[in-house]
Amino acid sequence: MLYEQKKTSKTLDAEKIKKEIDEYLQNYNDDYRLLEVAFYGCDFSQLSAKKQKELLEITAQYVSEKKIKGVQIRINPNCITTENIRFWKKNYVKSLEIIVGSTNDYILKKSKRKYNLDTLKKLRRILRWSFIKYGYIINVGMVDSTDYDEFNTAKNIIKLKPDFVTISPVVVYDRTDLARMYAKEEYQPLSLEQAAQRSKELAYNFRRSGIQDIRIEIYDTDENFKGTTTAENILAGPFHPAFGRYVEGMMWYDSISEKIRKVNSKVKKVDVIINPEDMENATGYSSYNTERFKELYDIDVEIKTDEQIKEGKFEIKIIETY
């Protein structure tokens, strides 16, 4: 299932994190084994060993009390060692989200990343025997990157056999190397539509390969950035407040369109029956999908729900034809 995962915490202050987790748990009634605390606000591996220990001791308490199942951290490939993995596993880290960006060595060097494709291949051997879930973050719209480069990155990531992947479009935050390049007209970010289209195609590739846990979000992609990654700090690029849902809506539009086209008669009005959980994605962001069907094809599409329909699936019912 493609989804946009929420950040558990926006800061790394231990007491604030504890308070935020407690507030979240007050309204959480499902199985604790479905819940992880995810440190998504930073590259966790850049923190000192002391700070990591401080934060993981807090989450370890929630695991021992059976309130959460474990922890997910976002890390740099250079910091994955057998020693660090032992430390993380000891402190209930269940999954690693590895910051990659691209597998093109030239693009990585251009973006001042201190690793390459060979680094990732070697890490695969360590991760395979760690019995810990892992996934990779790849970017669309990096400096000098084309859609062809990103397609090849997806192919290389698939060969590394991750449990999940995250697709993130590059936006330009102030006070970054990318901001300076943008100011000098040395870098041109993707438009929202370009980033969404590229992300959508990558998601299709991952799904076809058997990877179903696909996450799409916007996050800071400049490792030198020390500020706060909020909409106010963005100078340019394909920022959207719900980018993952925006792309998911595009994918639902494609699926519904394809099924309607297979109908022999000219469709005038159609009902799309979905699981209630899929309502936001099926209608598209701000009802974009239903409006687009009417505008482009003069088809009235009404989205209806039925709990008998499996999540991610839908049925078409032709109501009226020309």
C-alpha cells in the first residue's frame, strides 16, 4: 500500500518526545504491534552516541510496557556497521530507513554524498544477516538527475531487496548548498506535476517488482542543512502539503480510467465502489479526480463506499451511457 507516513516527533528533545508519544497513545486503540516510533526529523546517525542512547532509552520503555512494537530510524549509509546494528537492535530498533538519493555515482558526488553504489551493495551483505527491516529513500529531481537516472536507481534498489522504499522529491530549502546553486541558476527544481509524474512511475516500478510498502513524502535532502524543514523555509520546488496523497490520487485516477476505457459503450455516469479507507485517495486531492473526469471526458463519477471491498481495490458500475 502506498502511503505517506507521519512524523512521530518534530524535535529531538527527550521530554518533548515522551510527551508527544503519550499524547498519541491516548487516542490509539489498535494493536500495539502495529505501532512504531519513527525518528524522521533528522539523520539519526548524525547524533552523538550519547544522544542516541538517551532517545532510545525512552522508546525502550514503551516497548517493554507493550505500548509500541519498536523504533524506526533514518540513517546515512556510511554509518551502518555491525557494531551500530547491534546497538540499535539492543534498543528495539526494528527498521532502518537508509538515505540514498540516487545510485548514480556522478549524481551522488555532485550532491556531496560520501557513498556510492558499491557502498550500498556491500551494506546489503551486512543487512541480510542482521534480521532487521530496511528500506531506502530515493529522490526525484536531484542535481543533474533525469527521469532515466531515477529509473535506473529504482532498478538498482530493487536488486538490493528492501522491505520498503521511500520516494521523495527534492525541494530547495533556504541556507543550503542547493539554495546557493538555485540562486546562481545552476539548479532548476522540478515542477509539482513533473515530480508527481516521476514519483508515480517509480512507484509503479516498485509495485511490479513486488515491493508493496511504498512511502512518498517531502523531507530535507541537503545533509548540510541545519535549520527547520517547514514550508516557510522552502525557496522553490515541488512542495505540496500532502504530496504522497497527491501522487496516490493520480495512481487511482489511472486505474479507474483504464477500467472505464475497457467498457464498450460510451460512458456518461459511473459509480466507483471502494473501501471507506480509500476515499481520500480515490477522489484525489481536493476531489481532483472526479473534477478531472468531468472536465476531460464529460463523465460523472461518483465515489461510493462498501466495507466488503478490500482496501486498494474497487469496482465499477455503469449507471448511464450515451
